[in-house]
Amino acid sequence: MQPWRHAKSSARRFGGDWRDYLDIHEFVDFAKTACADLRHRVVLHNADVGVALAELAFPGRAFCAEIVLRHIEEDVGRAPTLEEWMRTADRPPPELRRQDLAALTRSAADTIGLEDAGPVEEVLTLLSTPARLCSHSHFAASLLMNSFGPPLIRRLLGPARAIERSDGSEVVFDPSWVAEGLIVAHFGRIPSLGETLAPFSGQLQ
């Protein structure tokens, strides 16, 4: 279904105008911009990662989780977990380089000139969301470590912003650019989302 059709369904279910729901439904389909076939559903059409990221994208929005779950059910027939999607893979996951994550975040912060590595850690935490929520953690770890990761991070954390240092100077922190660097550190390059989703058909059966 197109996002506007989902939005009209939400308006019938929860009340109000369908336009009030359109942004949430477009977010659930956001991965389609990086992989324009049914495989995109693996990323956000699930009951755990998809819901968690949508709630971050739309903090405080009434019925957000229910809206996302209904969208997934309308597309897939039910709301599977990411774990269920992972079981449909027909080959092993791509290999990520082993990393000392604390050293990686500190190195990235130093490169930018940040005194506090917290903003870098926030980006890495978001990119790692699938691995935290799915027991197929090695496979799930690569789900956002690709060309979809940086635009997703920009959608969740916003554009570049100035951060003031203790000496009064400013450095520019660009969450999307940091995401690119973290992905390159794990793969040596930025794979496409289509490449990451190659082991999937986009179908649960």
C-alpha cells in the first residue's frame, strides 16, 4: 500500500485527518528510498526495530507504535519481529570488522574536535539498534551499516550543528557524516542497502 492509503486507514481507526498520519507512514517506508523492492521491509517493517525507531522519530506522538504496527500488518499480513525476518535469509551475513567501540567513538570524537564523545556514541547506538533487539545480532548488526544508515541518522538526529567547547570555540558535528565514518570503519566502505539485503526476498514465507 502507498503511505497515503495507510494514512487514511489510520484516520479511520484513530480519528482525525489522514494527513496527520502521513509522516509516520512515510517513515515506515523510508528504507524504500535505498532499496526500491520488497526487501526494504526487512529494515522497518517489524514489531521491534521499526517501532523503536519510529518512536524516536516521532517522540510524544499519540498511537505511534499502534500506527506503525497497523501499517506493517496491512503490508505483510502480521507484524513480525526482526528475528523472524532474519530467519528468512538464504545465506550468511556480511562480515563486519571487529572493533573496540570505545576506542572507535573516542577516535571519531577527537577527529571532529569534540571534548565529549557522547554525540558520536548516540550515532553508534542508533546504528546498533537492530543488533540490540535481535538475537541474530551478527546479521542484524549490518542492517543499518550501509547506504541507508546516514540518511536515517539525519532523519533521527537532524542536520549538522555547532557544539561549543569549554574554551568557547565551536566545532561542527554532523551526525550523518559521523554515521558514514562509523560504517566505513566496520566495512572499509559503505555497502548499499540492496547489497546488505541480498540474502532476503522480502517475503516471510
